[in-house]
Amino acid sequence: MATITARQQRRLQRSFHLLAAATLLYYVYVPAAHSVHDLVRFVAFPVLALTGLAMWQAARLRRAVRLFRQGWGFRRPRAEEREDPAADGAARRRVDRAGPSSR
């Protein structure tokens, strides 16, 4: 899978954002711009909104994509779900608190 660098992503977003903004400006300031009415309503304005949000929240989006690729690693697996439950710090503390009498 080809990856895109953060720099390339920013450039693409800026290009689409500027192109959509130019289309919107053309629609607003040219009197006979009714020919681009549907283009502005259904393409340019949503592209402006999405690219603006993407540029604003780029770090959060990158983190979300990374977590999605890792299988939504939002929660830490429980001790019984891990391969080695003894590696869990809480399990080790419980054993240590029990003391030598339980061994």
C-alpha cells in the first residue's frame, strides 16, 4: 500500500481547498454564475467544509487512522485476555500483597 507523507497530504488538501474556494468565489461574484449552481451546492461547498476540517484536525485524524489500522486499540486488553497474565502489573501486586503465607 502506498503511503502519503504528511507534507503531500497538506499540499493536496490546500489545493482542493483553494480550488473549491475559487469556485465559490466565482459563483458569488459573477452575475451569470447560475451554470455552476449545482457544482457549488453539491461539490465545492462540501469540499471546502471537509478540507477545512481535515486541515484543522489533521493530528487527530492521523491518530484515528493509525488506531483504526491497528484494530481500534482504544482499550487495553484485560489480564485474562493477554497471552501472559503475569505480565500485568496489577496481577503481580496482588501476588506480592498476599505474602509468603499463600505461597
